[in-house]
Amino acid sequence: MERSLSERLQQATIQLAAAQERERTAAEQYMQASSKTASLESKLSSVTKERASLASRLEAEEGRRAEAEASREAAASRAERAR
């Protein structure tokens, strides 16, 4: 009987150690994933800001292009009428 209790205690101790190792590994993996997530969120924020800036610059450039095109067409029209 005493031997059986000792064996059960030893088995429970082994299982506890294995469970603690799994918990430590899971906590480590969580920390790594959490760190990577924070890094990716930071990069996403940066890229989103850059995208908005580029979209704004593109819109401004398209406006200038449209103004230049309208100016060119007006000059061509005046030149045609002057002939």
C-alpha cells in the first residue's frame, strides 16, 4: 500500500513537472506572439499614415495636372482663334 502511494506521488510529481513545462512554453510563446503583434500593429499604423500622405499628394498632383491641362487647352484655343 505504501509503495503504491509512493508510486502515485512520483507519477503525480512527474505530471506536475510536465504541466509546468507546458505552461512555461505556452507563456513564452504568448509573449513572443504578443511582441510580434505589437510590432506589426506599429508597422501597420506607419504604413497607413504613409498611404494617407501619398493619397493626399496624388490628389494634389492630379489637381495640378488638371489645371495644367485646362491651361494648355485654353492657350491652344486662343492660339487657334488668333489665326
